[in-house]
Amino acid sequence: MSVRTRFAPSPTGFLHIGGARTALFCQLHTRRLGGTFILRIEDTDRERSTQAAVDAILEGMHWLGLDPDEGPFFQSDHTQLYLDAAQRLVDEGKAYRCYCSRESIDALRETQRQQQIKPRYDGRCRTRSAFPADQPYVIRFKTPTEGVTAWEDQIQETIRFPNDELDDLILVRSDGSPTYNLAVVVDDHSMGITLVIRGEDHISNTPRQIHLFQALGWPVPEYAHMPLLHGSDGSKLSKRHGAVSVLQYREDGFLPDALNNYLVRLGWSHGEQELFTRQEMQQLFDIRQVGRSAAIFNLDKLLWINGHHIRTATPEQLLPALSQQLDMLGFGVVEPERLLRIIPEFQSRAKTMVEMAEKVRFLFVDSVLPYDEKAAQKHLYPCAPQALITLQQALAQLEEWQAEVIDQCFRQVVAQLQMEMGKLAQPVRVALTGTASSPGIHDTLFLLGRDKSLQRLQEAIGHMQK
Ligand code: GLU
């Protein structure tokens, strides 16, 4: 039987980094085994679910290359299926109507607290024979009172729960709405899920879900409960640690391949290897190799991995991200051919696409003034204006504006002025970019174009002569 996994987010917020990791593990696990990855939106909580959250989840998953093989399915479309399953359990004597009022349950809890026993429903409606027609009721499951429920978790190994610790679970609320555990079991069954991969915070739901599978006569899937993500201070990952929407990472200049590479290493390893292509992850990942200790989120490592993926990507792969960043900086749409010439010169210089956009910014602005003060003091002002004048005149004569021709011209001027290469290149760099760093000087001149280059040299000469 081929493996079927599902990612089942509740659309009550954006897709954050922890959810993305769950989705990635679900998808990767099926890739190697030729299985199917399913997306199920758990929108039974109508009050807290929003369309905006659904859209953000779908967009985040698409950006990360985590589009499902099947779905998205919506639990709100399946209400009748859940209610039918509950009714079947009632008909078979495995669930019952409970008419206990809120007040009587509160009173029960209070008594239990006083007796210092764990507050829980005591099953008093199990044996009821009267069913008052006009009173609200919930449907409760007859949880087994003896024995142990255990499963071989693929990450946690064997987990056991004594059944007498669990009370009778509500399957359908008094307003007729099905509850989470019922909905999950019915869907996991009807979608043919063979392996449930989810966060460790759901471990306590699993024995209840196993009971329901058994009562309904359905095969129980396998489970893999992933350790949660923690911030660098050891506490549960929150906004302040970077648990923001994955789309924020896109805005902050991270590449989807880098984020996936980073996420796959949070809990999973393959020897000492840190850097993975997508294909490698798909070939190597195995959920059973995920470790049991909490994974720590580390932004520096993510930056390092992102820098690697920027360096090794093709310019075509970086094009959409750089275009988007330049657009966000207000430069509108730049011709792709131009960007494809620019990108290779900056790939080794940026850890994020935001940084790359900042570094190429000088190519698009009208003026680089004011100069970075330190760079100008160190390189531009000590240089004789005559050197820049000579260079500007020589460059203005060039018939072709090509990197090689520019390089030759630059070398001739350096020789003629009997200067060291760097003594001319650095002031020119400040004049062209406003800063002390850029790609090779002839590449910088070439990418900037004739008009802007000559104009910026002119501007610098004016500045130096002041
Ligand atoms: N909807 C649940 C959540 O967002 C996940 C349920 C599950 O994976 O079984 O936490």
C-alpha cells in the first residue's frame, strides 16, 4: 500500500515556520516512497477560521514548493460525514447522549477538586434510559475504561496511555457541531491516510483517535509526532524568535530552497551534511530518522544556508526574487535580460535577496549622493581630480560599452597615469556606487551603463574640486 500523509492546518492564522516544517516533512516522506501528500484545511472552528488565513496558507505552501498532490480539502464540507459516524456509534451502543447541564458538570468538577481527584466526566449518562425530547444533549464516546492504548510512534517510539485516565469524549456538541477528534478520525479514514505526521502537542489526542478508529472498525494509521520548535532561549518558538509568517521570510529575502534546507535540518540529519538540494532531500528524507529532542531555531544558520543557496542558484532562479525586491524598493519592473547580467556579479556578495537588492540599488537610482562619508574620505577625496578627468575622457571615447573594452581602457589610463590599479579603482568605485564595495570595476562600469557612469564621474570631479 502506498503511503499517504496529510498536512492539516487550522486556518486561524498564517502559515508559520513550524507548520511549514510539518508540511515539508509530510511531503518529503511521500516523495521517496512514491506516495501522496494531502492538504486538509481544518476549518471546523467557524468563529476563528478566516479566508485570509486559508489564502496565506496556500500561498505560503506554494512559495515553498509544498503544493499538495491532493486537496485542499475543507472540513467544513464534511460535516454530514462526521455526524453520520457519530450516529453510527450511538446506534451501535458505542456512544451515547449526555444531557448533563453545564451547571451539573461544574458541580461534579468542584466535588472532584475537593476530593483531589483529576476533574473528569464520570459517565453518569452512559446508563440513562430516559431521553427527554426538548432538552439539549451532547454525544459522548464510551471510552474504554480498562486496558492500555499504545502505538509505535515512528519518531517517539512506543507510547502508552492507560485508558482509565481518559474520560468520555464529546463527539458532537449541543449545537450539533462535531468536535476535532471525531472530524480528524473520519477524514483520516476517508482520505486513506496511512501515516499521520504532526506536532508532539497532539500526542494526547492520539489515544482518543485510536479508540475512535477501533470503535468504527477502521484500520488505525501509523503516527509520527514531531518534536516542537524552540527559540534559542529554549522556550517554545514565538514571534519574537522568528515564528512569523513564511511569507515574511520571502519578503525578507530568503529563498524557498534555503528555507526548506534549513527546516529539514531541524530534527533530521544525514551524517554531517548541512546543505541539501531539493532533490537530495527528496531522495534521502525518512521520517523515522527524525530525532526526539526539541529543535532550536537559529537565524544565523538560516542566513548562512540562504547565502549558500544564493551563490549556487542559477541567475534565472534568482530573477523573481530580485525583481520583487527591486519592485518593493520602488524601481518598478526591470527588464529580465538586464537583471540576468547583473545577478552573477552579486551572488557571492549577499546573504539575502534584500541585501542583494541593496547592493544593486546604485544601478537604478538617479544619483548616489551623498557618498558614504567614510568611503569618500578614505578613497575619493585623497585622489587627484585629474586622474578621474583623464579616465572620464578616455571612457567617453569608447565606441562600444563592453566589459572587456572598458577593462582595457581602464588599464591604459592606469598605465598612463603611472598609478596602482587600486588607487584609481577605489575612488571610481565611490563615484559610481557611493560606497567602497562593488564587483570588479570594469563590470561595475559596464552594468551601470555609459551615460550614468560618465555622469557620476563628472559629479565626483565636481565634488572633489569644491
Ligand atoms: N488542525 C490541527 C492543528 O492545526 C492539526 C491536527 C492534526 O494534524 O491532526 O494543530
